[in-house]
Amino acid sequence: FRAGFVGCSDIIGQMKDGTFLAVEVKRTGKWPTDEQWAFLDRVIGNNGISFVARSVTDCEAVLDSYG
């Protein structure tokens, strides 16, 4: 099952303040494709939050830094 488009992050959401959120989920040792990196960069370039996560702990650490 594929939803979205090539490069679209695995998790898409919105922070309480309305900021767009994109999380690319990868197993240890795996890295995003060029298209996934481009999407993550586009999100950041438009004042969103995007990152690669390998665990729930990774997500918590990044999201906690945004308060």
C-alpha cells in the first residue's frame, strides 16, 4: 500500500501551533532516498519541522526540543 507521492515522509502531521511536521522513519543502517531528503529539506525550507527517526526516543528528543 502506497499513499502520498515519491519522497513523501512516513509520518505527516501538524504541531499544536500549526507548524507542518514530517518524520522519515528508517531502520538502523538505512538512510532516506534522494527524494526523501529533498522532501525533508523542502519542509525545513518552509519553516516546518522534519527529521529522520529510528525510534520513538528519537522522535521524543526532537519534539521535546520544540517545547
